[in-house]
Amino acid sequence: MADDWRNGGFGLYVHWPFCEAKCPYCDFNSHVSINIDQKQWLDAYLSELKRSATETPERVLNTIFFGGGTPSLMAPETVAAVIDAARSLWRPANDMEITLEANPGSVEAGRFAGYRDAGVNRISMGIQAMNDEDLRRLGRIHSVAEARAAFDIARSCFDRVSFDLIYARQYQTLEDWRAELTEALSMAIDHLSLYQLTIEAGTAFGDRYSVGKLRGLPEDDSAADMYLATQEICEAHGMPAYEVSNHAVPGAESRHNLIYWRYGDYVGIGPGAHGRITVDGQRIATETHLAPTAWLKATARGNGEKLRTPLTAEEQANEYLMMCLRLTKGLDIDRYCRLAGRSLPQTKLDYLQEIGMITQQENRLAATADGRAVLNAVIRELLE
Ligand SMILES: C[S@@+](CC[C@H](N)C(=O)[O-])C[C@H]1O[C@@H](n2cnc3c(N)ncnc32)[C@H](O)[C@@H]1O
Ligand code: SF4
């Protein structure tokens, strides 16, 4: 079990916690700040990289992911220095995937060539909606025309460009979404992330929702229909779901995110970043300080980490199940049994299979499209 992470690979997540404006639906660790000292941030990242590499030496690094926040606000030189350091601290895989999340504004598009020269080879762009009225409702500061222009620039710089859309938005009908998704697919290259709008507590949308002022949201049934239509339309366009919210031409899946879902090891640096690393055969959950200033201060003292929790075999098995069932291919039953030291309850498997939520084929357990639409309930049933 010590080497279980080898089944999932090894990646590096770098969190950049700043945005130009805060979107009202978003509960990611993102802040608006006018004074960002890129040099101070780079020094902090470099110190965290060194600390992390000391614990995980000699690993082959498969992927790097710059997530946020809005990493397309990072100076290309900062991105380049982080990539160079990671390449020298671990053994870089020949085909290392290096993704950067970008907002589709004109300013960020101007930096794309710099990111490419820094070593980034994949862009994930938050387009969110394909009409200006809805972009405004989502509090976005770009127009569809700007997003399309930024996407074209990204395409000219990178072979791999994915984009995100949010559906089940205010006043959106099933027919609206079908038309919007079809339009998006005509522009997509080989990967799309399609998220159902979640109303998160503590966000501006959450506050409005709790006092009944977020109007026009689709009913649960209608949102579920949108989910199923998403599966069907993407599949018909050759971009089937490989995960609950992610669609790709086979072979173009996000390798970094696959590390999470296959329960591999990953180092997480930057404010609020989570990691899962195996040190001396023990798998550990790590979490860094959430507030940017607290994280910077902690890194200046030599360690940005706030929490470090060894995971029991049971916890690892549960996490593996929760992550891997998100994948269309599902999980490896033998691997689950090895981690858990027991098998899954047969009566529950039979019941979930009977009601069309899961399938079991040889050594794989997978959720069906209906099951993935209500995945949390399926997982709860299996783990209870
Ligand atoms: C960390 S954000 C980063 C992307 C980038 N900052 C941007 O907004 O373009 C990743 C993606 O999560 C999705 N997202 C964030 N909050 C969401 C919510 N409450 N419901 C559904 N999707 C959400 C958006 O599609 C967003 O592009
Ligand atoms: S959705 Fe993206 S741009 Fe908007 S606040 Fe969240 S991280 Fe920032």
C-alpha cells in the first residue's frame, strides 16, 4: 500500500489567489488586491517548492497546474521561474503537462505568448456563458466578443485550450442551454468543463439566495435535465464526459485533474492549497494557510503549511472511492479492497445497480450518467 500513489501519478498545484474582480457565485480562495509584489510571491513559491521537494525527492513530475484565482494575472517571468524550479527539483516527465487557468480578458491574452515561452502547454479559460446578458448577471467583466478573441489568441499559442461554462443559470431554459452548448462545441478544440451553477454559502449569490432575491434559478428537475442533455450533446459531438463535469476527445483529458481523481500524489503550494503526498509509505493530507498574507508570513518563516494529517487506511479508501467514482471509467475494485482491507457491501452494490445508478464490470465499479447526476447520494449510500 505504501506505493499506492503510483497508481495515480504525481503532480504539482500552484495556487494564485488574486482576481481583478470577485464574481458573485465564486467561493474559491480569491481576493482583489491592487498591490501584488510578484517578487515576494515568487520567493515564497520557490521556498515552498524546495521544502516540498525535500520530502518527495526523485519523483517523476507528470503535471503542473496553476490555478486560482486568476493565474493569468501572474507575470510570465514568475510562471517561468516556478516551472524552472519544479523541473530542477523533481524529475520532469518527458511529456509534462503544464496548465494555467486564464480569464478571457484582452490583458491576459497579451500574456499568452509569454506563458508559452515559460513552458505552459495547456490553457484552461473561464468563459462561463456565451451571451453578454448572462455574463453580466454572473458578474463577469468580459464580453463574449472579448472571450472569443482571447480564445483565438490562446489557440494560436497552444495546442491544448479548454474552456469552462456554467449552466443552470438564472432564467436559463433547457432549450437555451442546448443551443448554447452546441455553439460552444463548434468552437471547442478537445476539452470542455461544464459546471452546474452551485449557490455557495458566503458568496454574494449565497446571500441573495438566502433572502429569496436570486430569482429565475431552474428547479432541481430542470437542472438535472440540463445535466443529462449535456452528456448526450457532448457525446454526439465526440467529446464524451470522462468525469462528472469534464468532457474531452479521448486522449485529451486533463492529466493533472486525473491525478486527483485517480488518487495519485500531488503537492499543493500557495494560499489554501491542498496536497496529498506519500512520505515514507504514509499518505498525508496537507493544507496551507488560507489568507494570502498569513501564507506569505508563514513561508517567510520557512513553512506555509497549516495542517498535516496522516490518513488512515479507511480514510484513504473512502477518499479513493469519492474521487474515482467521479470518473466515467469508475474505480478499480481491487485497489479499493487493498486500501480498505475489505470489500464494498454487496447488498448496497446490488441495490444501486438495480436502480440504475452504478455498473460493475469485472474489476471496475462505475456510476452511470444518472448516478453521476446524483453522485453525492450514491457515495453516501456506499459509505454509510
Ligand atoms: C477557480 S475558477 C478559475 C477560473 C478563472 N478565474 C475564471 O473565472 O475564468 C474555475 C471554474 O470554476 C467554475 N465555478 C466557480 N464557482 C462556481 C460555482 N459557484 N458554480 C459553478 N461553477 C463554478 C467556473 O466555471 C470557473 O471557471
Ligand atoms: S470565478 Fe474566477 S475570476 Fe471569478 S472570482 Fe472566482 S476565481 Fe476569480
